[in-house]
Amino acid sequence: MNRRLLYFILVTLLPLAVRAQLVAVGTDVASDVLMIPCVGVEVVTGNRSSVSLNVSRALKPWWNKDDTKATIIQPEYRYYFSGRPISKWFLGVGGIGAVYDVTWKDKVYDGYALGGGITFGYVHNLSDRLSIDFHSGFGAIYYRRKEYFVHDNFDTDYTVNGAEQANARGYYLLPTRIGVSVTYILK
């Protein structure tokens, strides 16, 4: 399922990249410091707009080195108020998809999350090609996961007719994007 989603997003963004005036790549410094590497691509689609795709992968971050795995994909549409893309104030609308398996305080959370939200931020251009992006976002996230204690036997305790079942689902209102990104314009 993850490969199909990534393939769909890439096929959707490829025609935009071919016609784009600017293509930028970047990384979110805040998530990199937390040992959750993040890579992003932003493609300019008009005089005031762009689309971006950020992918993060958490394997053994600093707070839980043993049992944490997460993959996060965040597509986003941005509208720049300055009349120039990848410059100054912007408002974004985006989605989020995550697959995770996290152990936290003797409890295991294994599942997926989908959601959407808005992002507000500012891009400060350091040079013609290099910029710093400050952003903060908030949104609604639906989750479905297997939630159990570390010492439980999930294979037998949470199985119905031989299939493991999610035993927790719901919604959260959470920050979806908070960070500082360094961006380099390729074209």
C-alpha cells in the first residue's frame, strides 16, 4: 500500500515538475535534529503557488532508540502572498499519511494515520538559490492501530478468526507541521 501511494503521488507531481519554472529540494532541520530524517521537494505551479511533498522516516530516534519505526508522507499546496513563489509569507493546505510502530512507556502503538490541515509560514531568502522556511501547521488526524502493553501476547489476545484486529481508532487535533527547513532551488 505504501508503494502504491508513493507511486501515485510521484506520477501526479511529475507533469508539474516538467512545466515548472522552479524546483527546490530541502530538509527539515528540526526533524533532522530529532533523528527523523526529512526530505522535501517543492515545485512552483504558478506566480503565487507551489506544491510540495515531504517524506520522513524515523528509525530509532533519540527518545526511543529501540522500538520506533515511522514513515510519514506530507503533500502540500502553498499560496504565497508576496506574488512570488518560495518567498515570504504563505498559507498551505496539506495532507498527512503515516505508518508507525512505536513503543512508548510499556505500550505498543502499531498502525496508520491519515489527515489534513493548514500550514502558515514564512520563507526567508538567503540568496538566489538558498532559503530558510519557518512553518507551523495544525490539522485533524484519523488513526487506526493495534494498541497493547509490551508484555501482552498480541497474536492470541487480539485475533479474530486468525486475523489480527485493530483495537483502537479515532481522531486527534494535532500539530501536523512545525519546523525550520533549509531549501535549495535547483532550477
